[in-house]
Amino acid sequence: MRQRTVAPVVAARWALWTFVIVNLVIVEVLFLTAGTGKNGVLTVAKFFGLHAAVLMLFQLLLVARLPWLDRRIGMDRLTVWHRWVGFTLLWTILTHAVLVVLGYARLDDASMTKTFFALAGVPASLLGMCAAMIVVVVAAVSARYVRRRLRYETWHGVHLLLYLALGLALVHQLLETTTFNSSVPAKAYWWTLWLFAFGSLVAGRIVMPLWRNAYHRFQVAEVVHESDDVVSVHVTGRHLDRLPASAGQFCIWRFPGHNHWWLANPFSLSAAPDGRTLRLTAKAVGSTSAGLRYLPVGSRAFVEGPYGAFTSLHRTRPGALLIAGGVGITPIRALLEEEPAGDVVVLYRAHNENDAVLLDEVRALVADRGGQLHLLTGRTGEGTSPFEPDRLRALVPDVADRDVYVCGPPPMTSAVLDALRRSKVPRRQVHSERFGLA
């Protein structure tokens, strides 16, 4: 396989880092040239406020689902970065707020409590306080302990308040003449950054999905019961050969009439796109996935995507090792269709053969390509994991010379990734992705 000069994920990360560094340099210049605050504390508060604005707009770009970034980095990693930038933003905003109150308290020789309520009577400050309060609430419900105890719909509804916070922050910055309007170049920079960030979000999250659905007119073509608890849904539409979908990617699916419009599920494509249909395969683990078997043929589908970096775009080696667990076989099965004849090995983990989703299709695809399939069944216990480094190397002796794609339940994926690290498989050859919305 031809070696690339720069891997796609590396190029995307460099692009993001360049964007961050360039904007930080511009903000530092604006900070140094826009004059100081009314005292030293307020000058430092202004420093944190400027950086909070940049962090907030960078947050928008990370979740804008821009295709170029998503295909190279993956929604899961962008979401993780969004999470950590979010907590950095929280502490930056809180530091800015505390320093503003402290600075004016010193300026007026008053208590911080009295100063806080005095600032609440100033429109610019009040808007900033409201935005900060919303960020604190969203951060609180995003803490792992709280997040795991909330339904996704509840968490997502609270998270949407961030858009209100962004609007309040924009007006707050507009009213702060020492930042937004300190000079013509400063005003041009901030308007450009805000419009670019908001424009990217609106284009990626609203305009593109609406346009694609209006253009392709997705609808259910067939519903196939693969087993008692597994169903495949075939979706067709107009001009699907123009949909930029690749094997290994996933879409966010809505079926109007089957669920409320705000209920959506990410399902991987379980077959390589052929320009005529898209196929998802789901196991009944909740009311939404269980109800897919009752979808009427001909009903409308609303499809967002395709998303994800779990594709052959990132291949670096001629040989491939595809590792799947449970319903995680669906993107692996799609990737198999793009594998050339030759050196491919599939490790498929399932409780037993009856639980192995799409097993017959996987067997046929592997056989057609002259590859190897290892069905790993049984319970996992101490000392019995098939993904211990020694057992992994026994199954695939040249594992370090292959590209490895991993998809399955989080505990299994973590175990496999740990085994690959201990087996000295280069990081650039390991590809995994968690398919989820949060």
C-alpha cells in the first residue's frame, strides 16, 4: 500500500492546532494593544474574558460536524475534545467573573457581595452573569457522575441552553467596549470569528442535514428480521450515488411516526454503500431499536450523516485485522466489502454462535477474500480473555504489521486497545471509534 506523506488524522490535527494558535496570537495582540483595565485585577480579568470567548467559539467548531474534520478525526474524538475544552471554558469563565467582581470591589472600596449585586444592575454585566450561570449548570449535568444518571434526552435538552449562553455572551461582548469595539481591526476580527463559528455550526448541524434529506428523500425499502432480536433496515432514496458515504461510517437515524422527532439513534452502516441503498442493522436493546422491526415499508426516514473516521481512508498497511464484539460487527462487515483479496483476519467476539450477528455474511465475505475468521465464544473471566497479548499474538502472529480496526462494547474495546499497546502495535495502525451522540 502506498505510504502517505502525512496521515489524514495528522493533517486534521495540525489544521486544528494552527487555528487555535493563530487565534491565540491574535487575541494576545488585541489584549496588549487595547489598553489596560481600571486596575491590575480588572486587566487580568479582561485577559481571561478574551480567552473565554475564543474557547467558546472553538467549542462550536468541535461539534459543528464539519465533514472534513469528522472524516479524519471522528465524532467520538471531537466530542471528547469538546468535553475537555468545555471544562477549561468553565474555569476560565469563573476566573474571569471572580476577578471582575474583585477588581470593582477594590476600585469602589466595597465588599464583593455589594459589588456583585451592583454589577447585576449593569446590562452588560448581567448578561455575562447569566451566560456564566448557564455554563455552570451545563457543566454540572455533564459531570460523569450526573451524566450517567440522566436520560440522554434530558441531558441534551439542558445542553441546548449553551446556545442561549452563546447569544448572551455575544451581546455581553458587544457592550464591552474594551474588547469587541476597542479598534476597527478588533471589531473585524471578532465579527469574523463569531460568524465563522456560528456559520459552521448552522451549516453542519442544520443546513446540510435538511438539504440532504430534501435532495435524497430517504425512505424505508425493506425490513429484514435477522433473528429474534436483530433487524436490518434497508433505506433507499434518490441519487444515493452522490451521498459521500463510506464503509465503516454511521448515520443518525430518525423515522418519523416511529418515534418522537427528538429521539434519534446512531447506527453504523452494516453494508458498504452501493449507490442504491443504505443498510443499518440493530439489536433490540431498547424501545427504539426493538421497534425498528415494525417500520412500514415506504415510510420516510430522516438521516443525518454519514459521520465517522472508521474507514479505509486511514489505512497504512497492506494487511488488516478486523476485531468486532457483538453488534459492533456491523461496521466491520461493511469494511470487509472494501477489502481486496488477500491478507485479512477477522476476530469476532460473541457469547455463542447464535448471538453472532450477521455471521453467515461475514463468513462468506472472508471466504471470498481468502482471509481468516476466528469466532471467539464463551464467557470472559480472569485469565480467559481472548484479547490478552499472548493469545492475540497466537491468533495473529504478525499483528504489529497490520492495520487494526476495533469496534465493540466499551469494555471489550478498551481491553483490545490495551492488548495492542502491550503488543507494540504502532498507534497510527490502530483505528477505533465509539458510535454515540454524547
